[in-house]
Amino acid sequence: MSEHTDKYDALIEKMGGLNRVESLIPFGTAQVKAALEKGDEHLNTLPLARWDLVCKNQYSWPVNTLAERVCLLKRAAYLIATM
């Protein structure tokens, strides 16, 4: 694992685990799997505006920046889709 994935895995746990974070992901598992199957391991083909919209809400995020929130959700989406 990399420092990046370790950081976001720990933050997901801090938020209560994948089950808690899953409801915030703005794409279904099938959409995430389809992106991954096309080689998009960072989920950059899924519209950023949808990630941003969710990350701007007043949820109690363990990180402050929008970019970090998006990374956290993308990591969670990746983990859920590859389980």
C-alpha cells in the first residue's frame, strides 16, 4: 500500500467504516466497477462535479479540503467495488 491509500483507509475507518461512508458515494457500485474495468483506477472518468457536490455538504468530514474529501470517497468507492 502507499502512503496515500493508507491515509484514506484510516480516514474511512475514522468516519465509521465503509458501511457508513458508502451512502455518501454519488455513484452506484456498477458504475464504479465499469470505470475500473476500463482501466480508470482513480475513477477520473466519473464526473468530478458529482463528487464535489457530495463533498460540499455539511457532513462531519475528518478532512478540510474538498480535494481530500473527494479522495476519501473515491478510495471508499474503489474498496467497495473491489470487495
